[in-house]
Amino acid sequence: MKHYLVCFLLICIPIYKAQSQTDFGIKGGLNLTFFKVIDAGFGDDPEVEVGYYAGVFADIQVNSDLSIQPEVLYIGLNDFKFI
């Protein structure tokens, strides 16, 4: 996780210095899944898995009509955790 964060910052810091319209932020929330893996569809009694996500983002304004937002999210869903 630390390697991804360092890479994200190394990419965004030079862009931040070149652009005056760059904002940074954090995001996070609840991750709910409502599906059966075996059936691969929604049913009357879907299995519910509860997890979370957290991350950082940079909002880089290229011009008045275009903005780019790279982000890195860490998602945890029971024993399944990924970036």
C-alpha cells in the first residue's frame, strides 16, 4: 500500500506545481455487495457482503472544460482486500 501511495504522490506533486488549479482530497465509505457468486445474478435472497473503501485523489483542471481525477482506492471486503 505504501508503494502505491508514494507513486501516486510522485506523479501528482509535479503536476500540482505545474498547475495552479489542482485540489487533493480523501474519500471513503461503505461497500455493499448484493449478489450470489454461484448464480451470478440477483435473487430473492441475495448474499450481502459488507466492506469498506478509503483512498486519496487529485483533481487536476486542464482547462475550463476538462478536469482529470486520478485516484487510489483501498477496498476491504471480508478477507478480500485490494487496491
